[in-house]
Amino acid sequence: ITMIILVIFLFLLKFTIGFLLLDLFWKTENWAQFFLKSSLSIGIGPGISSLAYSFYLLLFAGKPYFINLEVAIFIILISIRYRKDWSFQNPKLGALTPVQIALAIVAGVVFIVSLFGLANYVFHRQEGDWDAWMIFNRAARSIYKDPELWRDAFSKDLDTIFHADYPPMLAMNIAADWEILGKESVYVPILQSVLFTVACATALTFALAYQKSFAQAGLGMILLLGAKSFISEGGRQTADIPLAFFILASVIFFYLFNHQRQFIFIILAGFCAGLA
């Protein structure tokens, strides 16, 4: 139980860093946009952590101080954000029609049922599936056990079955948390995969709520979570779900740029495309 709490804390720290970074440049207009920003932060936070750990290995490989860097990033962002206005321009949700209320209720039920299904899948496959065994958790284990030779995890001499040419984002994020915890914990890749699955669903839902209506948002969630393969891929710890998240995030930021004409959204779209 203690290990689970520590893993949750680490991901909460990443989420907060992602949210604070977005909140520096993205003024929240309403509740739909606030929850959209929160959903995007679920994936962007680990993305930032992965990049930070990559640079950390170049300079301080073998030194167990990465948590200090993450905390420093958090303190810097919270200090900058503290000086800005925290209020919403328009925090009111607005009246919902009976159809919107009905679809929101159905979507909520589908979301809860899907979470139980995801939890059940994860419980019976705690080690994940092929992507986890052969690619990302393998690379993370190599980095964690010998951080000074972390490049060997992506050696071209490895058999092609290990896909050493795949981007290291997921592996770096897992290895960073294992370093902080001081041990390999299966809960790190599990929670990473679960959170990306949830982030995909909620980001899509609140993007539709912001762009269209809560009725269409509820319908979007129902259709996505109604796809059995989406939940199973999240439970198997495959890279398809994080990839889908960052592609979705890029599209959302492109839409926000077209809607609000703020250049920062183009930068964020490119950032998410790079993480993809």
C-alpha cells in the first residue's frame, strides 16, 4: 500500500507540473476548458518528466537526485503562477437540456464501468503485454540498473524484436520513477498506462464539450469507451494509447489556435507532436 501511495504521489507531482505549465499561457474561460486543460496535463506532465530525465542522464547519470529536479521545476512553476490571476473569466456551467443531462448520465455510467473493466484487465495482467515486456519496461529496467550506460538500452546491436529504435519517452518516465522509489515497481508502468487511457477519454470528451456541447461530449465518450479494444490496449500497457493521446492533444491545440489565435497553442501542438 505504501508503494502505491508513493507512485500516486509521483504522478500527481507530474500532473501538477503539466497543469501549471499550461496554466501559465492558457487562460481558462469556463469549466469545460478547465477540465480539458486538466485532462491534457495528465499526459503532458509525464512527457515533461521524461524529457527532464533524459537531460538529467546526460549530466548526472548514476546520481539519485532526480526528484530534486522535479521538485525544483514544480517550485519554479508554482512561484510564477502564484503571481497571476487564478480566477475564471466565466466559471458558470450554464443550463443543460434534458438530452444533455441524459447523455451525461449515460456517459458517466459508461466511464465508471470502463474503469472497472480496465482495473480488472490490469489486475490479471500486471506485467502488461508485448510492448511492456519487450520494449518499454525492458528499456526502463536497463536504464534503472545501469544509468551510466543508459544508451545500451537503445543499442542498434539489439535484435530487432526489442525495437530499440522506438522513442524512449515511456521508458525514461518509468526509469525515472524507479530511481526515485529505489526499486522496480510494477505499479509505475501500470499507473502510467491507466492514466493515459483516462486522459484520452476525458480530453476527447471535454474538447467536444468546449467546441460543441455536453450532449456531443457525452456521445463521444460513450463511443470511445464502447470500443473494447481501447480499454484492453490501455490495460496491456501498449504504446498505442500514449501515442493516441499526444496525437489528440496536438489536434486539440491546433483547434485552440484556430479558435483563439494565440501562437502558444501552435508551440504546444508541436510539443505534443514531438512527444508522440
